[in-house]
Amino acid sequence: MMLKKDSIKLGVFIGLLAPLLGIGGFYFLKFSSLNFFDYVRLLSIEKRALTSAVTFSLLANAVFFTIYINSRRDQTAKGIFAVTVVYAIIAIFLKFVY
């Protein structure tokens, strides 16, 4: 029932949670042979793996954004979009710093 609401707060919550699900999904698809802590260590060392994980996490936000836009829950979509922009800025920053 809560996911049917239309609020920016719900969008921010989904926008923060979806990338974590995306990174978890990326782990299970590509690196399930490693334990999770080795996966996190790999992400801190291997730039390509980190870029792929961040891309996958942003894709998870894009899926939720599309669902909420298509169901005309624009306030929730705005919250998801705002968090996605922040994540993208951080990802770009990390790409150039590390």
C-alpha cells in the first residue's frame, strides 16, 4: 500500500534503496563465487568493476523511475530522479578521482 503513495519522501526512499538492490543484483550475477566482503574489496581495487556496479545500481533507479512516471505518480518520480542525479554526480566524481 505504501508504494502506491505519491510523495517525494517515498521517491527519495526508493531512490536510496534501489541502488543497493542493484549492487546486490550485480554481485549475484557476476561475483557470487566471492564472499560479499571480497566483492566490496574488489570494487575498491578494480576500477572497471566499480564502474559496472555503479552503472547497474543507477539502472535499478531508472527502472523504478520509469514505473512511477508511467503510473503518473510524479512526486515519487521526482524524489527518485533527485537521488539518481546525486548518485550520478558522485559516480562521475569517483570516476575521475580514483
